[in-house]
Amino acid sequence: MHGVIMSAWLLGSLAAQAAAPTDVERLHQYRRTFHTTGGELTNFGATGCQGWFYWDRFFVCTVDTGSPADGILQTGDYIIKANGESFPGGEDPRPTFGRALTEAEAKGGKLRLRIIHGAEERDVVVPLKPLGAYAAAWPFGCAKSKQIYDDAISYVMAHQSADGTFGGPWSTAHDGLLLLTSDKPEYVEAARRAAYGRMDGSLGAEYHVWTFGYSTLLLAEYYLRTGDSAVLPSLQKFGNYLSSSQAKSGGWGHNSAYYGIVQGYGEVNQAGIPCFLSMILLREAGIEVDAKTFQRSVDFFGSFAGAGCMHYGDGFPWTGEGENGLNAAGAIAFNLLGDTETMKEYAHNGARAFYLTEGCHTSSYWPHVWAPIGARLATDELYQRFMKEQAWYYDLCRRWDGSIVYIPHPENFMVGGGLGSGPVWPTGGYGLVYAMPTKSLRILNAKPGVFGRPLAPTLEPVRNLFKEKRWSDFDAAMAQWGKDNHSAADKLDAADLLAARARTRDHLAWVTQQVRDALAQKGDLYKARVMLAAAERLNGAKLEFDDAARAALQKGVCNPAAFALPLALTIEKNK
């Protein structure tokens, strides 16, 4: 009898394991079990509210002061309808709420909600900013997307420390990449301080691969866009680390590999993808990368294409369609390598998986950063379907102050963890989606720039003068070069070098004026001092400031939470 009972128990246990709950069932379990004002809250779009959602309603936990919902909604409200539509009790209600937000912003900004508070049930209208409708291929050709991009990059810059950082390596790398997408001088200057902040700051005691991968990506994109050779020594150092930390397979794990063996639980391709992208850009920037190491990464990350989906780690390709942003990022990487066949395999797979962007481990942040960028490399039809299906999610993530936040996904509902965070870091990452039309970064499908493509033998020495910051010699060499006959292609390269020189000259003048304005108006002298130090680093020599002005700048008080750049640069004036 005892054996029969044990067998029944074992069969029941196995059956329970076999019938794992679906994402929808986990959503419902989460809604049934939790009712609190702490933990991982879902953002309710640009209303200014956050809270929990249940079978067929949303519960308001917080309302930001000064937000559109301030004075209209309050803690304890249950939202049961949005724009006249009830939330479905048998499936995820978030798309219904997200689509109502999208519709309201497209039609005058009036979000109509039906709410219950205690025994009272009533209708309210939350006035959102009218942004218009999404274009079919958003963010391309889309006024709404442009406004979201402008708001996001403005928010990011407003939360940057004077030393260029954003509170941590990941935030600084992601936010720095977003700042780098703009040509406006204030954002260019902020992006440079972010790049220098990653170059000079702590690399973190944990998750070194994540830190180095994204830091290298920022510095490589920064150099290829600006030609600022101040970052090249660090790029070489970071590249050496990426090579030494690689697994024998060609992938990377959370932490460094020792003798090719990954510590912890093996390869983690979400950590490895930025390393792979960085190594591609390092080679483009002229940084020495071990050929065998690089080829291993190409073979490893290319091995999943055409056989299914990129695996979470070092395993057989997953069958069907799957996402964690891996296929999309793979498409970006092989697009940079010029491998069209592999790129298309990954891009099409990622674009078809629009319904699986939250079917991933720990956080849906990664696919919502990488997936649209990679999906853009698929056909227009696949891309537009992907973006149409994802619009509700991004509008649910967006906040009223221009920031964009991560919202919890099914895996986090029962366990709490995930990547819950403030808005600064996610705004930088999600903002890259809206920055795609700028085509300003290589990962955003920019063409190779003059600092990342081979030049004619007659122009290579001139580019070296730029990299050495020997500006007078560069100007003279370009003037002499222009007197000779050259091909049309070489003339285009020369024009790009001259344009880069003009941008640098104009930017240094802009920074100089900003510092003088801070001195004259008694502004933030500490930030002005750091800006000047960074500009002189870019210039390779001191700028024209007399001793009295420099002494006045020293009176600025350092923010104790920041790690300042060197206050005095010992760079001799170039001859």
C-alpha cells in the first residue's frame, strides 16, 4: 500500500512539473497573489502613475506630483476601462491599456478612464501631451517618435553627473550611446564626458564582462564618430580584456574566463553580444585584436543562424522563433561584418518574434533595446508588423517627464527580482530605438566613417596628424594635398576629414564660450572646470584661459558623489 501511495505521489509530482504554467497563467497568479505598494511596479505610460494590474483592472500605487494624473487619480484607484474598453480577464490586459495610451496621444491627448475607488465608480480624463500617431515604419518618418527622442535625450543629459557618469558603468555606457546620437553641441559635449567617464572610472568589481562589453562599445562608437584619439589607449586595454576573458567556444559568460573556461554557469550570450559587437568595432577603429579570438567569436555567434534561434548560452540552437534580443543583436553584428546571409537569417527571425519579446530570462529590457534595431534589417513588411505590435509596450514604458522605464515581465512577477531600476539607465537604452533615424552610430546602421575605413596612402598620414592632434600640421597637410590631383573617392574622404576638423574646432570654441559664460554668470564652476578639462583633452593642449580664469574655476565645489576628471592636464602644446 505504501508503494502505491509513493507511486501516486511521484506521478502527481511529475505531472505537476510537466504542466508548467504559461506566461498568461503566471500573470494571473501574480495578479491574484500580490496587492502591495512595494516591489516591481508597472508603469502606466505618460500618466504619471505606477501600480499593479490584476485580472481585469489596474491598481494605482503612486501618482507623481505635477504629472498629468496629479489631482485626477490617487492611490487606491482601480482602473477598469481605458478609452471605453474593458480590460480582458482571460489574457494580459497591458496591451489594452497601452493601445489606449497610443490612441489618446494620437487624438488630442485625452485619456478617458473608468475608475473605482471604494464604493464609488466614475469617469475621468487624464490630459496627456498630444503627440500624434505613430508612422507605419516608426520611428522613421515619425513626428511622435522624434518628440520622444528629444524628450529622452534631454532627460538623460539633465541627470548626468559633472564627471560624465550616470551612477554606474551600465548607465554611463547606455546613456552615453544615446547622447552620442545627436549633433547638438551640448549633447556632443555630454557624450564626450560620458566616454571619458567610462575610460577613467571604476570598471566594477562584479560582472566584468558586462561592464567591459558596453564600455568598449561606447568608446568605440565615440572614436569612430569623432576621431578623438584620447580614447584609443583605453580601447586597446579593453580589447585585450575582452580577448583574455573569452571562452574557448568563442562566447563570453557573466565573468572572465580563465584558461578559456567560463566561471559560474557558462556562456551567457546576452553578455557576450556587446563584446562581439565591440570587437568588430575595435578592428574597424584600427585597434589590434587577436585574429584567432576574433574568428572564434564569429564562428560561435554565427553558428546558430539558419538552424533556429541563438541559444541563451553554448547549446543547440533553439527551434522555432525566440527572442531575448539575441537574434536582433546577431543581425546587427553580421551586418557590420558585411555577412548579408547571416544577417538576414537573424533579422527575419527576430522580426517574426514580435510576440516573444518578454519571453526571456531576468529582463525584457534587452530585447526591447536590440530587437527593433535588428528587425529594421529585415524586410519592410516584417519590420512594420514588428513595430506595430510593439507600440503599446513602449508607450506603457514611457513616463510623463520624458524618461522611459523598464517594466516587470512574467518571470519577475512571482520572484520579484529582475532589473528593476530607476529611469536613467533604461532611458538611454530604450532611447536608442527612437534614435534609429539618426543613423549616427554603427550599431544604428551608420556607414563606416572616415576614422573607420581605409584611406588612400596619401591621406593616411594626414589622418594620423588628426589622431595626434597636431592641428596646425593637419591644416597645412590638407592644404598641400588639395593642390594635387586625386580621385573622386579620395576627395570625398578628404572632405570628411576636413569636416571632422571643422566640427572639432567649432566644438572647442563652443565649450570655451560655455566656460566663460559660467565664470561671468557665476554658474556651476565645478562642471565648467570639468568641461574645460575634457575639452583640453580633446584638443591635446590647453585652451586660451588666463591664470585668473583658471583660478576662479578652482573655486567650484566638487560634488562628493561624483568622481572628477583630472583638474589639471599635463599635456604639452603640440608643435
